[in-house]
Amino acid sequence: MANIWSDYSDAIIKELDPTIEEKYGIKLSDLLSNPRALTSTQNASITIGNIKEEVDNYIEERRKDAAKYESNFDDMIESADAITVKIAQRISTIAKQNNVPLVKPVAIDRDTTKEEQIFVDAGSDDVLALVEKLVAASMLVADFTTQYKNFKIGQWFFSGHKNYTLNVYMPASNIMMLDSSKEELDTLLDAASDFMSGA
């Protein structure tokens, strides 16, 4: 894998490389890793714009195919969001009551092999009771909840005598991975275009 994009995006780039190279005379991977390769190309920014459109169209077609197999995706993400909201509210309330700091860090250097990983797919009374115990036993709670469009998928790290991570379960989804890759590749192509235009 190239170190400037994710593994999933790397697979998409490899699939697109031959087509992009045939049409534009440069592999997508080469363009993303070294925009200077297009320096001698006339209208390089226009070429990058065309390549971006090709990438977006390819990902959109793949997304449509994935949607056929993930017909319940909307229900899953809505459910994960509702559970996340419910648990987040309880964590916030209990953290305030117990004077436990609730932070949203950029990262925490931690040994994930020594954490108890808990996955939940409901916001039941038992889960909320577990949340209360986890917060009460913690020195701090770190919120690593991820955002997907208008939805949230909860993940919280409870640091105490023993460390726990509470995760709202969301099955692996090609739709989410494709959307993430589209965003990642669009950002890289925009950066290449900015470079070529001297921005």
C-alpha cells in the first residue's frame, strides 16, 4: 500500500490505473503520489478534473452495485446513530455527575491489546447500566465516535484501573468504504490540481 492513501483506496487505484493511463498517459497512482509528473502536460488542471470525474463515476457505479447487496444499509446506519445518541447522552450525564473528564482527543497512545472491547447493538437499560459502571470506574472517557454523513457510530474509550472500549456495532459496509475512498481520492486530486495551478 502507498502510505498516502488507505488500503481500500489503493485497491480502487489499482483497478483504475490501466484505464486512466490509456486515456491520459499517466497512471492514477503516479499522479497522486507525484503531481509533478503532469507538469509538462498542457491544461494539466483540466486533465486532473477529467480524471477526478472518471474516479467519481467509477466509485458511483461500484456504490450502486454495493447497494444491491446492502439493501438494509440505511436501517443499519440509522440504528447505529440512534444507539450512539442514547449512549452519548448517558455518558455525558454520568461523567458530569462523577467529575470524570469527557474528551474528544485527536489520538491516545494506548495498548489496544490490553483493552476489553465491548460491542453493543442496542441502547437497552442493561447497556446504559453498563455505561454508568464504566464511567464511574474511569479516570477519563475519550470519545472516538466517527461521523458518516449525518450519522454517528459511537466508540468510547474508558481509562481506569482496567481499560475498556465500548463500540456501537456497525457491520462492515462496502458503501461506507466506497464513500470514504471517494472523499479521500477527491481530496488528493484536488491537492494535485492546486499544485498544478500554483495555489
